Amino acid sequence: MAFELTAANFEEAAEMGKPMLVDFWAPWCGPCKRMGPVIEELAEERQDALVCKVNVDENGDLAERFGVMNIPNFVVIKNGEVTGRQIGACSKDVLTGLLDG
């Protein structure tokens, strides 16, 4: 299951030392809903990474911090740095490539 990321637990999650794939989403967003099962699959498959979800309606501060203007928006963070970004719905292969890149 994807980790629910908030402003309150972001630093703790970042300190786990794993690459993070962060899915910025909202419950009213159709493409976000379609990506939900893909994110859950990745969370189950990728034990080497922390797959997270951020509800932008509830955590606008995190969305702003990462420059999220459109959703779904996927951000990869490694060692505290953004190393990849995908805006819009995409395939699992694209997200895997971002994590592995």
C-alpha cells in the first residue's frame, strides 16, 4: 500500500534513505483515480523505494513546496533532491523508469 505523505510526516519519510516516488493527486481528479491502481502496484513491487501519495487538497503546502501546478504529478526524490518528474497520467513503465533513472 502506498504511504500517505503529509507535511507532518514528510521529513520522517525522507530520512528512511529510500528513493521516493510521490504521487500528488486529488480525489476529484479522474486521471488521478485511474493512476491509483498503478501506484498501488508499484508500492507492492518496489520494496527498494518508498511509494507515496499526497492529497493536494489536504496538503497544499507540500504541493507548493514541489511546484505542483497540475495533477496527477509524480515526483522522484533521491537523497533529498528531485531527480525526476512526470505530469499527467502515464504507464507503470514510465514511473519505473523515473525511479530507476
